[in-house]
Amino acid sequence: MNIHEYQAKELLQSFAVPVPAGGIAFNATQARQAAEEIGGSRWVVKAQIHAGGRGKAGGVKVVNSLDEVGKAADSLIGSRLVTHQTGPEGSLVQRVWVEQASQIRQEFYLGFVIDRASQRITVIASSEGGMDIEEVAKVSPEKIIKEVIDPAIGLRDFQCRKVATAIGLKGKLMPQAVKLMKAIYRCMRDKDVLQAEVNPLAVVGSADDEKLMVLDAKFNFDDNALYRQRTITEMRDLGEEDPKEVEASGHGLNYIALDGNIGCIVNGAGLAMASLDAITLHGGRPANFLDVGGGASPEKVTNACRIVLEDPNVKCILVNIFAGINRCDWIATGLIQAYESLKIKVPLIVRLAGTNVEEGRKILAESGLSFITAENLDTAAAKAVAIVKG
């Protein structure tokens, strides 16, 4: 689950992380009022969408008067912002964040991610802030600093000093850097964050009064832990998410919409990815990724079919099950239940293997319904592609 920049800043502020004063606005009048409350003579108006690259796409505007604040907000709200992360259709801007403009002296990148290799939270930092960290890693990998955190003892002061020194923070900024890093780590640990990204982390103010400030932040949360993070769940912006994905998560299904026409219902993320590859290999285009997980009851299978069919582009459904914890007879019963209750009109290609496979195949064969069966994934994918191509 993602949240907006302003929500990430509010969350960081609750952990005593310094962020600029700001306010959220849903129209030009509110934006102007927010700027008046903040005070000063220079502000930044930022489009709030769940995507990076807003600045390059014109979604961040620096203004010097209250009239300019209102005009900037008016031009952004209601527009579709296209960035490298939104795709060509862009994302609808429904709100803007107005904050006090900062006197930036230097910018850095700071991120906290879960490293799958070490299975530990890892600090990633760079002196090249304000840029795409992927580009920095590609062009100047030596400027990427990594520090692995031992979960038994947490982030230590010496690790923070090590990272800060490596990216060029020193003097009066050093204790600020230590405090800030430890606060973000506590936030990540306590709020079940999968990734916390601060870009840029900036040195602001005059030479005599330098301060570290988080000027932009991006958070991604563990969906499986949201049941114990009520305050985080309340931040969810359903308008920024595919409603099918939100509905699927409520039924314990992992669903991601794609742009093809072959619906996919599979158990296991690896097998789901293999199914998408097989469809593509045969010249087809998958309409979604959907992992029903383990212990798929007939009701869960029915919900999976219904969610897949909510996509009007779906011309057939490929069901690929290799049962272990799951049982093929459960899947078969669920497919029959879905076929009858949803009045499915598109072809269903079913490949079953694993636990109770013979029982599952028998249930499908004796149902009297027009399921198309396949012995293996390659055959199933080939049949699905042939059907959508007529």
C-alpha cells in the first residue's frame, strides 16, 4: 500500500523528523489559505499522486505570491499528470500539497529498504540527492552507500555516523543525521513499512544555521500487516488504486491489472509469473496477475473469477493450478460454482495438477459445463491464445 507525500511527511513528523510546514488543498481557495497560514513569501505547490517523477512532469511549482499559489493549484487539480511511473494515461490530480519553500544548500538521497539477500532492513544513501537513485546506481555506483541493520539490536549510532560521513554530512549536521536516521528506522519498524524513501534529504538554511530537512518522502507498506495498522489503513486513497486490486486484497487474493485480454487465475506467485510468460511466448497478452494463494476455497475461486471478469477486455480465462496446500477438487468445485453463479460466457481453460488432481478433473468432466482442459501449462497457454485470436 502506498500513501501520498503529505501523508508520509505527517507520519515522519510524528516521529520527530523535520519537514517543511505545509497544508493540503483540494481547490485553489484552500491552497491560497494554506499558504497564508504557512506565512512567508515563497511556496511550493506539489501535485499529490502515487508516482515519482512529478517535478520533471510539471507537477511541482515554485511560486512567489498568493495569487500564483492559487493559479498553480488550479492548473494542477483536475489535470492528469504523466510521469515515467504512471504510463501514458497519467494519474488524476485531486489534491495539492502547499509547503514553505526552503533555501536548499545541498541535497542527498536516503532510503530504508528490506534487502531480500540479507533479509534485513538496509540503509541506502547517496550524495546525489534529487535524482533517480536507479540512474545514480547505473552511472555512478560508487556513490551508493549501503549499511545493513541487525534486527536484534537495531540501527546503531556508529552506523548512522558511517553513512553520514560517506555522503558528506559532518560538523553540526552529524548529530542531526544520526537522530533523523534512527527516527526513520523506528517509523519503518513500528509501522510495517516495506520501503521508506527520502529524496531529497536537504541541508537548508543559512551557512550559520544549517539544518537537515526532509523535502520529499515516499512510503510503501506491507499489505499483510495492515490489519494491525489502523491509522495507516485510514490513509489509503482508493482513488489512486485499481478498485479490483483493493477488492481482491479483501478476499485474500493478490491481483494486479495488466493490459491484455487473457484473464489468469493461478496459485503461487512463481507459477503465476510463469503463466504470464507462457501466454506471452505464444503471442498472447495477459489481462492480469492473480494469485489465489494456498487453501483456496470454492468461495475464494468464485471471487477470483468475478474480479477477473470485471475487466471488460477479458476474452477468456486461464486457470493454472499446481496444488500442494491447495486441492484440485476445491478448485474444481469453485470453478463450477463460479460458472453457474456468475453465468460466465467467456471460455475457461483449466490446467490442474497436484493434490487430488484426479478428483478435480472428474468433478469438471461430470459437471456438464464446457470447460476446456489441458495437461500442462504450455498447452493451456497455447489454447488460450488460440481462442482469443479466433
